[in-house]
Amino acid sequence: MSWSTDDIPDLTGKRAVITGVTGGLGLHTAIGLARQGAELVVTARNDRKADQAVKRIKDAAAGAVVEVVSLDLADLTEVKGAAAEVSQKYDRIDILVNNAGIMVPPRLSKTVDGFELQMGTNHLGHFAWTAGLWPLLEASGARVVTVASLAHTTVGSIDLTALTPEGSSRKYGRWQTYGESKLANLMFAVELDRRVKVAGSGVVSVGAHPGYAATNLTKAGPAVNGLSLPGIGMHQVTKVLGQSASHGAWPLLMAATDEALTGGEYVGPAGFRGMRGRPKLVGMTRVARDAELAVALWTASEKATGMRFNV
């Protein structure tokens, strides 16, 4: 029997933290959780867009409780400050969805700290964010969902120099770098699962991907350096061939709420080539399961962010 949103259990009394809710997957994940009673803490970079997202969530989920935290994952100082703010205000987190990201800027862009923008935002920002929230996550045996992508299958490995400011000077390939950042997301989810199981922690770490979903990500990333015809074209093709953002959120919702998942799983669409359809457990590449590379990635991420987990 295939999973549907009717399978999401009652989440009354649960607190979910979601990055990137001003549109697309994050917004629809937030709506899905709020409809089942979860209290939401959501992050955004833009106050106006955050207000619009909160309105949409409350319109879709009557009585929803939604708090907004300002967060720019491309600024590690801000990431650490936002994590500290959440940790001071709340006593637990039951679900963390690491969703926000940037996709294929046409030219090299850097984070505030000098890292290539995609690796710095998609992976390092979320690594530091999760580490900063770790005491709350561990205390409640939280579910941590990290959003990867079909793009993780397009790269054979990760050049760990990409996790250094110096690495941003290497020849820039927007799709190569995006694929590496999403591979890093998935490897983080798998390695976190391995570490919490060794430590005997109750945290559950699961990866998810939306398939080929029509979200603003395909437009916002290519427009980082200004609108471009390839970026506009990619967004239009995605709108035609991809599934809706609400359907793209299904794997994230399953990963966040299916009590049968025990950690280390990867959830994605069941349809043709994993691009669309109801969510199910899906496979990942051999390199995504490379334990030695995962440890090296973890160590490099700790060095890059200055953040550590107690696992």
C-alpha cells in the first residue's frame, strides 16, 4: 500500500523546525505538518516573504502555531546565532527538516565566509545549523530529515577542497558543484545515522528527495547573478515535466513522520526514474554509502564550520 498524507499521525504537542519555507517544498512540508497539529518554527531570509508564507500556512491549517527565525545559511555567524536563539527559546525539537538550498548559480558566488555558495549553503550551513541545535534534538530523540536530490547520482565523489575557502577558486561547474553539495547532504544524513546508533542516541536521521519538482529553486538559483535565458528555460521545463511542489513535499513528510523508519533510509518518489509519484524507500549510489569518505566529509565539515556534534 502506497504512502499518502493520510498516513501522517497526529502531531499535536510536537515541534517541527523547517528551513526555507518561503515557497516550494519547505512551504508544503510546513503545511502538511501543521495540518496534523505540529507547532512550527520556520526559517527565512526575507521578512516579507516569511510573513506571506506564515499567512499561507495559517490559511491552509486552521489554528496553526508558527514562529519565524531569521536565518541565512550562507553566513555561519548568523547560523550559529539563530541556533542559539532557538535553543534559548525552546526546550525541545521533535522534527528538524533541513530543506533550504541554492541551485546552480550560473557564475561562481561565495558565502559570507568565502565558501562556494552551493556547498556553503546546502551542506555546511545545515551541518552547522544541526550541530547548533543538537542538544535539543538529542534530548527529545528527534527526527532529522536532510533533503538531498537526484543530482547526487550525477557525481562520482566529493572534492573535499570544496569545503575550504581556497576550494572556491577551483574551476567552477555549477552542476558538478550542485551535485556534490546534494551528495554531501545525503552522506551527512547517513553518517549522522551511523553515529547516533553507535552512541545509542534516540535521534533518527533520514534522507529524502523530492524527485523532479516544480519549485522556485530552479528559478532562484540561476538568477543569483541576474536573470539568464538558461535559468528561465530550466524553470519552464521543470514546470512542464516536474510534479508539483506539494507532491514533491510528500517524501519529506514521509521521512519526517513515518514511525516505521529507524534511520539511514532514503525516501523519494516511486515513479519513473524517481522523478514523480508517491513516496517510498529508494536507493542511493555506492559513493553515498562510502563510510570512509563520509568520515572525511564529516571531519572537513567540522573544520570548515567550527561546529561539532556530541556523537
